[in-house]
Amino acid sequence: MTDPNRDAVRSRAVARCRQKGILIPRIAEQRDPSLVDPAVAALLPGVDMQAVDPLNLFRITWHNDPATGGFGPVDALELPSALTGVPARIAGLVGKHFPTGAHKVGAAFGCLVPRLVSGEFDPTSQKAVWPSTGNYCRGGAFDSALLGCTALAILPEEMSRERFDWLASIGAEILATPGCESNVKEIFDACWDIKKTRKDCVVFNQFEEWGNYLWHWSVTAAAAEEAFGRLPGEHKRFAAWVGATGSAGTLAAGDGLKQRFAGLTVTAAEALQCPTLLLNGFGGHRIEGIGDKHVPWIHNARSTDLVTAVDDEAALRVFRLFNEPAGQAVLARRGVAPEVVERLPLLGISSVCNVLAAIRTARWYELGSEDVLLTSFTDSSSLYLTRLAEMTKERGPLSEARAEADFDRFLLGCSPADTRELTYPDRKAIHNLKYFTWVEQQGRTVDELNALWSPSFWTDLQQQLPEWDRAIDAFNAESGALEIVKLRAAVAAGA
């Protein structure tokens, strides 16, 4: 039986997309842009990646080519052994080439669009609420703007100034919550207040939204598989996928990769100052974007193999090493190729955390030159320039002597301390930690929690993606947006 209210909401969403010429990409197109209609692909080089233009929904992919403005191979940066200090090969998928400069715009799309096309969200009357420790609310605000609806961004008050300034520039309503990256409960409390008092709002909580999990399981896993295949060398083994805990979205890519590569390890990284998975610990830290003190609902703890806790001071010092002239000079002198040094600013603070976690994983398993570890470089240094300025003010300019010491200590001397290889009981213990957040605080049931421990839950969940794409196709057919885009392409070609 159809729901008349949902049908009415969906009809208004269709009308909004028809009016604004908003064509919604399928998840399959974000995974493989060769499936995108040629009319769309032809228009993209003429559209600025950061413009509030609905065509930029098609740039929510790892395949953006910043040189041409079109699509290309997945951009992955491999870091040489001269930098990492391990013989194993470590590479990261570059997130800077997404709109907003971070891949979180994809996770936000995965959460918003299924509800939009099914009539569960009304872009004409409701605000989309994006609880976040930084990049997710930026991605959600951008997606909201492209889809013609208003965003309410929630993020901790101690996040970098760049995030707040950008959110204000795009017209998002902003709610700053107390604390830093690890103060996620305060974000959840704000969401409950909104649910109780703001009937015009729909909360898209990345920590529990299956769209976050499924987008990475499909799109990021496929990008990692392609990047691995494109790395030079015939005799190589995909040894590990490394992701910071955060909302557990990128860890979902590990689930997808495990289905393709036998024996692959999934490493979850967190801050040593808040070792929730490692020690049931808590605390504040400075690795922006990996909020913790809880286990996300969408974290498939049963598939996580290794947990490692990275000192936030190490992440900040290596971040500075990668971005300041003295640090770059030391790296070049130590044998890191100029073309690699030039690209190191593609790594933001959490990206550096991922690198250090990958080095720890390689050392833990004593991986060799045929072993490849992949991770994601979530965002770039451009989102943390104020942090660099703050460190210079607090500590003085980075000298080459200090850079030499930091390179030796935090990269070449990076050890697998504060690391645990998970047994079955360890995994179950991490899973059980969800109880205290999700059952006691967030209204989930014990039966729902127990269901998440079954491998069949996750395989059944993954079967939803084709249904989502069919719903998007049906929605686009009703809106007629593809014909509007084709007309736009014809006009552009004529001009």
C-alpha cells in the first residue's frame, strides 16, 4: 500500500528537480563515470567544481581530473620508502578533487538522495541537518545547495576556522557544539534537541546512516581496486586497507575490498589521546575529522582486523613537515622525489594520521616490497592553513634541524606501538560498545544491535544498492531533468 503523504512529498521533490533542471546521478555512475550521459560529461569542463550547479552532483566521484575538468583515472599518490621507512608500498586515494575538497560530499550524497527519491525528505519545506566533526557537514551543505534545499550544519566549536567560513559562504545555518573532534555526544544531543523542537528539519546522522556505509562500500572500494590495479608492478598483493574510525564510512570500503581480495587486512586508526577501540578510552585530540568516544552504528566491527592509535602530536608534526619549506627541503635531501614532495600538501591532518597508521600496519605484519597498503587522503592542507599559522605562532618557524628530528622520529621511527590485532572476542567487545551509545542514548534496541553482528546483515544491506539506482532512474524519468541537461548541452555546443 502506498503512503499518500510520502507520494506527495516525492511529487514536490520531482517538481523541484524539474524546475531547477537537477539530474541525479546513480551510485553506479559515481563509481564508474563512463556510464554518465555524454551530454552531462560534455558540460562539466565548463563548470567550476565548487559552483552551486547541479551538474556538480556528477563530480561526486574519485574520477575527477582537475587538469581537464572532466573524468579520468582515480588519482592515487604513492609514498616512497624513502619517506615511509618501510619496504611495503603505501598509497592514498586523493580526496581534494571532490567538490568541497573532501570525499565526505559522497557520504552525504549517499545519505540524502535515497530519502529524496523515495519521498522521505521534502526539499521544498524541510532543512537537511548534517551532524559532523567537519567535512561531512560541508559535503551535506554542498549537496543541499545543489539540490535546492537548505542545510543546517552541526560541528564542534574547536574545528578549523576554514570550515565555519566556508559554511557561512554557502548559506548554511550553523550550530557550533562544545568541544573538539571527540565530542560527538554533544553533537548527538543537539540532534535530539532539533528532532524535538524543529519539525522543519530532517537529521542525516552519518554515524548511523546506511547511505554512508553503502556509498563507500561501492564507490570508494571500486576506486581503491582501480588504484591498486594501476600501480606499477606485476607481482603485488593488496595487503591492507587503512581508515580512520570517524563515522566508519571509509572502513566500509574495506568490507567491499575483502570480498575482492583474499587475505586483505582492514586497519582502523584512531587518536592515541582518545583510544576508544584500543582501550575503551576517551579524551580530546587534535586530529580533525575523526570524532570518537563511541563506536558508530555503521561500523562492521566483525570485519576489522587491526586497531592502532596515532599520537595527534605525530600527525600534526608530520603535517607541518609536509607543508613548510624547511620540512620539504629535508624530505628532498633525504631522497624523496621532487614530484612527491610537491604533492604532499594534498594530505590534510587526518590523511597524515592514515599514513602513520599504514606504516604501523606494515611494521606490525612485517610487510615487504610486494605488499600494497591503500588508504584515503580525505582532504588537503588547504582546509588547515590556520592550523599551520597557529603552530608557527606557538612554536616559532619550523627549522631544518627540527624538521630532521621530526622526520626521523615520526616517520622513519614510526613503530607499531599502541596497536592490537583483534581476536574474535576483541571484535565482539568493540561491537558491544555500541550498546552504550546507541541503545542507552539513541533509541536503538538490543535486537537491532544483535542483528549487526551477523555477516548476513551486511550482505543483505549491500543488496539495496541496485534498488536505490532504480529509484533514482524512476525519479529522473519523472522530472525530465535529462532532457533539460541535453538542451543545455546543445545550447552550449551552439555557442
